[in-house]
Amino acid sequence: ASYIYDETEEHGLKALARKHLGAAPATYEDTIGDQQSIADVAIKRAAVYACDDALNTYRLHEFYQQEMPDAERQQLVHMESRVALVLADMEQVGVGVDIERLKELGRQLSAEIDTTRAHIIELAGHKFNPNSSQQLATVLYDELGLPCVAQTPSGARSTAAETLEAMGDRHEIVSLILSLRDHEKLISTYVNGLRNSIHTSTGRIHTSFNQAVTRSGRLSSSKPNLQNIPRGDKRIKRAFTPRPGYRFLACDYSQIELRVLAHECRDSAMIQAFDEGKDIHAITAASITDKAINEITEEDRAGAKIVNFGIVYGMTPIGLAKRLEISEEAAARYIDAYFDTYPGVIRLRQQRIEEAHRTGYVETLLGRRRQVTGLDSEDRAVRSRAERVAMNSPVQGGAADLMKLAMLEVHELLRDTPAQILLQIHDELLIEVPEAEIEATARVVKAAMERVYPELLVPLVVDVEIGPSWGELEELGL
């Protein structure tokens, strides 16, 4: 209820009791004092602490019912409460990891790191520590004569990833350093991190899903973060495997945020494209390049994909130019062409900004609010960020709402079956299914996910893949 009421407030019981009830609850630390735990505290003292918590919980429940009398937000509270039960099941089940695959991957990456480091030292002409910013700066800028394109806040010459990426074509050593860092992160964060996260009793990883952390309504994952497994290098994902006799079923909403955008902006061209099952990225590519659809290349389509998603998130000509490696003038023309093709988007943007000015917030499809501050700021950067929040929050939050509805549907659908939802990765559900039932389960799950919000003006489409591991999924043509 606190999260639905105000996503920016601290959601802990003590903080809420102080803020909304004027209470002054004792902290756990104050209650136990010098004792080891609550078990060592005098019964009367512990009872007062426990009863305070119970009473404040009930009083906060009453507070939120009074402050949010509208049915829409009460339904959101009810939905989130049900989602919490689904997440509890997912966390308890966990996801399987092949420890031997992780060990082998660790050996492979270690060998690649040794080879890359040796090559870097060979190019430098002497031994040095590539992980030392100071030593690396000396090699790059003094010895190899590369131009310094950025400095740190303290005035030192930057060796940050973003800086190196900007000068990647200047010398072979730059791409090797970036590769070295990538491989070292794979080992430390994923290979070693995942191995250390495997539960000793279950042999599986039990991540924590956080419902009340992001401002948009999306779930996040921690301890470890399984929503952030690298997409580019599938070797990490291949280590995630189902139990014997089972396979993985991945159900991914296709372009869900763009579909929510089409619904929100009511743009006829965008709605028609989705209704007719056309390639929205190819259409955008044709509009910004002045090419016919049949002339669009994969490179054109990839650029248009950046434009489509970038516009939703308020990308400026400067940002787009950087992403596409084109001039700012060309990027500005792309954005103008985009709005000419989909005029409903720019109308929606203006409506959202006006709505946020008037009410102080914007809303998603299901009425989830996102507070918007800074629209009147004299600081252009602050004002621009507020405008981006006003535009993209209902889209991203709306997609998150639909995924939560889908999780409830699928969880109920699988309740009396051996199949179980293991992970939610924003637009995707990863499900563990008995091998003999994989295709039948895929059909019913796909149908359930596609019908969660009949009011949407464009169809929801779910892409389905199956495989023996998370990194070896193949499309199941349904």
C-alpha cells in the first residue's frame, strides 16, 4: 500500500509509522540494547516492541484505506499482494545451476584473460598492470600517444569504459583492455558470484525479487541479481539448467513497451502496424531513411530500433547521434521524421507533461502513479529529466503492470501441474516444465499471457522458446 500510495517514500514500518501516524516506535537496536538478540530481552519489554509493530501495521492499513479510497488503487494494492505470493513461490523453488559448467567456464575465461593480458603487455612493450588507472593512462596517453578525450572529476586522465569506447578505433590495445575488463567481470560477478550463491541444501539459486524498489513498478532482483545476466555472452546462461526430465520454457512479450505506447498515444499508424503484424522497426527505418520497406537492411532496422525505444525514453539528438554514430543534425532529422510518422507520440508527450504539471504525477494503464518533480526547474537538465519521467513512466510502468497480471494468470494456470515459474526478467517469464508436457504448456501459457488485458488497443504477442538450458533456447513456432 505504501508503494502504491507514494513510490518515493521509505517503505519500512518504523519510517511509515513516524511519517503518517506521528508515532515514535522503538527501534530493534534500542529494544535489544546490550543483549545478543530479542530472545534475550525481558518479556515485558519485548512484548511492548512486538505489540507496537502489530498496532502500527493495523493503523497504517487503516490510513492507506482512508487515503486511497478509489477502487483503482485499492485494486493495485490487491494485485501487488497477490504478486507477493507468486514471488514467494518463485524464490522458494529457485533455479537450477550446473556447477560443472560454471567451473569449466571459469577455466575458459581465466585462459582468455591470461592471453588478452599478455597481448596487451606485448603491445605496450613492457610489463604493467592494466587494472591500474594511473599505469594504464601512462601507457595510453604518454607512451602510445593516444589523445585524452576525457578527465576524471579530480583532473586525472580518464580510463573509464565510456572513454575507452570513444577511442576504440585508435589502437588495438584499447579494445583488448575493454575485453579484459569484460572477462574479469564475468568471472568475479557471475562465475564466482553465482557459485557462491548456490544453496547448500537445494543446489539451486534462490534470488530475492523486490516489489517496492523501482519507481516505475518493475520488479528488481538481488542476492544475486538474475535479471542482469549478460545477453551477449550466452555461456553464463548455459549454466542455468532445469532439473532432470524437465526443460526450460521462456515466454517473452514482443515489444510490449511499444505496444503500450501505441495504446496510450492512440496513433493510427502505430496501431495499424501492430494490428496487421507488421515490423514496427522496419516501418520506422523506412520513415527515417526515406527508403522503401523492401530496401531496409538489418543495419537500418537496428538503428530504427534504437530510435523507437530511444524516443520513448526521451532521447535527445545528442544522445541519438552518439548511439548511432551519426551527426547531431542527422539525429535531429531522424527524430523529426519519427514524429511525422507517429504524430500521436508527440501529442502524448505534451499531454503527459501537462498532466504532471497539473497533478504532480502521471499514471499507468492500471492507475499506478509516478511522482514527477522538477518540471518547473530553471536547471535545463533537471527539467529535461522530469519530462522524460513524465513520458516514459506510464509506458514502462504499464508494461510492468501487464507482466504482473500475466504472472498471476500463469501461476494460477500451473497451480496443479508440475510446471513452475522460476524467474521474471522484465518482459520474460522462465518456466520449468516436464519435457513431455512442454508444447502443451507453452500453448496455454502463451494464450494466457496474450489475453491478460483485453482493453489494449493493439494485440499482445508472446514469443515462445524452449531448451535444455537458459542459454540454449530455440523458438517454438506457435
